[in-house]
Amino acid sequence: MVKILLFSPSPNEGKRVGVYENNKVIDLVKAYELLYDAKPPNWFYDTKDLIEGGDGAMLMIKTILDNLRGNEDKVSYDPEKIFYYPPITNPEKIFLLAVNYKAHGKETNNEPPKEPYIFTKFSNALIGHNQPILYPKASNKVDYEVELAVIIGKKGKYIRKERVSDYVFGYTVFNDISYRDKQFPSEMPYGMRWVHGKGMDTGAPMGPWIVTKDEIPNPYELRLTLRVNGEVRQDAYAEDMIFKIDEIIEYLSNGITLKPGDVISTGTPPGVGLASGKFLKAGDVIEAEISKIGVLRNYLVKEE
């Protein structure tokens, strides 16, 4: 139905939920106040609360947008002049898939896994569109990975593949920033080091918004592209996933309760710096783009 984001109009104003359409961001808080002269519900201050609001919250958004027609400019902002938060700032869980594209496995000398290979990140790593990624003092091999992320829409456990769509709220762009010298240290007696290899501060850019699932009936038609300073480094289609979204969610929900706002990032296609040796450096501008969703742009700054 819509592209939903979490933003702040200015540094002096609190975060709120907005809708992106026609190259403008509609402020749902101000729209509600304009239309009803009343305090908006909590749904409009936090995206996870909105998702938990279910069909009632989404129907309210549709009603507001319908009633607002012709007056959008009174409650809208230039999308280039706002502060973007990650679309979900406080997910209970962030899951990511390793080696979920065959060509990526081949470029990194990994055989396709027999079942989804899952790791996690934490909310400390989340940042939004147009926000800086720290080039940390702790690493000198910083890498990128454009990924399609699924946002869970309702609570579920032991979800069967044929019912997965009922539990998906929408999709967004995720950049799985990786620290290869920490992920693959010279000595690995116990295997890869996932926590520092994947989980440093600002290492999970996400956004700029969530596109609700009705706008993307077939996510496997989506094209994933990543550019560094305008140079294309990754370019592939989601249809190349080894494990599809229904398989991933069925697997994850086997013993784990998925909740509204949980993030599942579905793996990256080939073209990463780990394979080419072309790692990121301070000053680089990274654009992760997925067709029908948008461009997630971030830039690297050296940690002081």
C-alpha cells in the first residue's frame, strides 16, 4: 500500500512515521493533527508500534491519505532535507543469511549450505539513509553487502511455508557492513568471529523505508545493485537466492517466536570486496539499491 519511514523533520523535532510518495515525505503526525485536531495515536511515533497495530493502523493511514488529498503540501517535507532513522530502530531480532546466493558462495570458495546459515546483528549497528558509517579503529578491511530484508508483520512460531506471506509486513534495503580482518582472523580455532566481524557500531544501514508487501507481489524479480563512488560493484536479481523467503521463515520460526518488526536480511549476491580485494575506505559513498524499493545511501567517516 505505501512506503513507510521513520524520520525527524529537524534536529529539534522528535521522530515520527511518514509516508513517501510523489517525491515528498508526508508527516503522519501533522496530517492527523490537521485532519482531526487531536493528538495522534502512538502508532505514528514508532514504526514497530505501527506494525503491531495491524490492519487497524494500516487502515488509518489509508484513510488519512485519502482525506488529505489536495492538502499534502501542508504536512510534507523534501526527502533530501530530513533526518532518516532506520525504518525499525528497535527490532527484537535481526537475522542475516550467509552464503545464500550461489555465485557469492563461489566467489568466496564456499559450497552452498544444506540449510539456511544464519547469524545475527544487534540494534547498535542500525543506522538510516544518508547517515555515516564509521570506519572503525578496530578494522582495516571494511566491506559492503547489499541485501533484501524482510520485515515481520505479526507474531508467529512454527510457521509453515505456505503461510509465510501472512507474517510478512514488507521489504527494505539492508547493507551488511562486514569487517573481514575480524571475521577471518589469522587463527580461527573455533571458526569465524561473527560478533566483531559483523556487529560493530553503524554496521547495519537499513532503509530508506519499508515497502509494504502488497506493492511487491514477487520479491524474486527485484534487482539488487551496489555502487561505491558511482562504480557498480554488485548487480544481481533476488531470484538467485538459494533459500527463498518462505523456506527461511519456516526454518527460523522452528522454535523461535518471530515478532512484529523483526528483521530478516536474506543474503548478498556476488561482487563483495572480500572476493575482489577492493575494500571500503573513509570518504567512500555507498549506494545500495533495490528496484521497487529505493536507494539506501551512506558514507564512510573515520572513527576519531
